Amino acid sequence: MNLKRPLLIFLSLTVLLQISDRLLFVLFPNYLIDKNFSATAIGAIFSAAALVLVLSRFFVGKISDIHGRKKILSLGLLLQSFAIALFPFLARIWEFAIVKSVNELGITLEGSVEDAIVADTFRKKIRAKILSKIGTAYPIGRALGALIGIGVTAYLSVTQGFLVASGFVFLALIVFAVGFRSKETTHYRGLKFSFKHYSRRFRAIALVGLLLGISFGAAYFTLLLASYVVSSALAWHSGRWIDKIGRGNVVVIFSLIFSLFTVAYALAANFLTLAIIMLGITASFYIWRIAFKTVLMDSTTRRFRGEQIGFGKMLSGIGDMVGPLLGGLLIDFVSLPAAFAVAGAFGVAAAVIAVYAR
């Protein structure tokens, strides 16, 4: 099987979606200010929609085992593109709530099955190398999105900016739907869930994703462009030495490195040390992410892969949601250093469990 074509498809998919994501990150503040929506109303809508859809990743993964993954991912991209294009034409909070939910649904459909498709496409022996290449595209896409976002806000209207973001997602849909050729075998089974076919290793590594998600969300507020560039360079060649060191070992090592940089964040005394620490956090997280996804994929069984990866995605999503909330509570009611200390502790806990999962 020629693997260059699917690799290029997933590289393109990652870059295009991250460009759109960063564009929305730049556009939404201006959009919300223009619409005069209260912070409470927006926060409630975002949190409620995110919670329901994060929990549904498990279910979506199960559905992909039954009916196929390509159509689910394609539908997710279509819903995202459609919803983003509608944002600038909304005037009422309930309209925003509905369209935002559609967008989140699309993200959930796409994100829940993408890793399962990658695991189906690339055999276990070469996954670390493949994921290192795809992992490189992630920060590159974000960096490009940030740069494009600056240009969009400077030269285009908010309406045009949303259309540009929608266009990138739609282009990703075309690239994937037309270019990716799937020979997946579906399993027409009932929707009954059972943890009996989840190995001890899989359950442990999924828990690692939850803990690092909390740690990352509690400590990781902003990025320097240099962090994206350096992270991309490290990620591109990481597949080789991840296999040499051992995939599980890399998860352990970089969980600890990430935790050390997180705790050091609170000790930064000037801009230079802050920039170095931010670079360390970003780079270590991206390397950890490549190794983690490889081990997670390796721990699944093909028959239940969508369901199992959906479960792992659900735990990671919960961690991503709990992290910022926990960080905010600690900053408001304890102190800023406490937030970083607790985030570091979650990272250490993840490393300990990762040792168990090797």
C-alpha cells in the first residue's frame, strides 16, 4: 500500500483545520464585542455544549465501528464549515447557541474518529514516524492561522474573516472526501458498551490523557510564535527516537519534563525566562502528544478501535475542560503559583500511571 497519499491527506487536514481554528480564536473576541453578548451567557453556552459533546465522543466512536469512519469525519467537516459561515449573520443569543452547538457537533464527529482512521491506515510498526510527521503539521497550522488571523483582522471585516475560516474547513473536507480512499471493514453490532475488551494498558494510557489534559489546560494560556516553530522542528524527527527510546518511555519522560516546566512557569522573573519556559512547555507537550497517541492507538483492537479511541478522546476532552476551570479557581481563591504547582502535580501523576501502562 502506498502510504504517501494518506499521509499527505492527513497532513493537509491537520494544517487546514488548525488554520481555521486559529482564525476563529482571533475573530471571536471582536465578534462577541460587536454583538454585546454577556460573558456569563457566552460562558454558559460554551460550557454546556462542550460538556455534552465531549461526553458523546465515546458514542460517536462506537457508531464509527458500526457504520464506517470516513462518512462520519466528512459529515463533521461539513457541519463545521456550514456553522462557521453562519456566525457573522447571527443577531440573537439563542441563534448563536444553536449554530455554536452545530459547530461543536462537527468538531466532535471529526475529532472522535480521526485518530481511529489514522490507526486503521498505518500499521503499528511505522505509527510513531507517521504521527511525528502529522504532529509537525499541528503547530505549523496554528502558526499559519495566527499569521493569517492578523492579516484578516487588519484588512478584512469580521464577516469576511468567518467566511475565510469556513473556506479552510471546506477545503479540508474536499481534500479528505475526494483524496482519501478507505477500505475499512465495519462491524454491524448493537450499541451495547462493555469495558471487558479494554486492556489494562489501554485504560491506563487513556487516564494519562485525562491528567495531562487537566495539567495542560491549567497552565497553558498563550503561545509564542517561536514555540510553534521549534516544536515543529522537534516533532518532525521525533518518530525515530521515540521508537528507539520506547513509546511508553517517551510518554513517561515527557510527562515529567512537561511537569517540571509547568512548575517553573510560576518562578519566571523576566520575559526571557518566561519565553524559555513557554517554549519548553509547548515543545514537551507536542512530543508527549505524538508518543501518547501512538501508544493509545497501539493499545486498541481493530474491531473496537472507534469506540476505544472515542473513550480516550472523551477523557482527554474532560481534562481540557476541567483544566482551565481548575486553574481559574486556584488563581482566584489561592494564588497563581498554586495553579502551576497543581498542574505540575497532575503531570507527575500522569507519568506515574504511564509507567504502569508501559
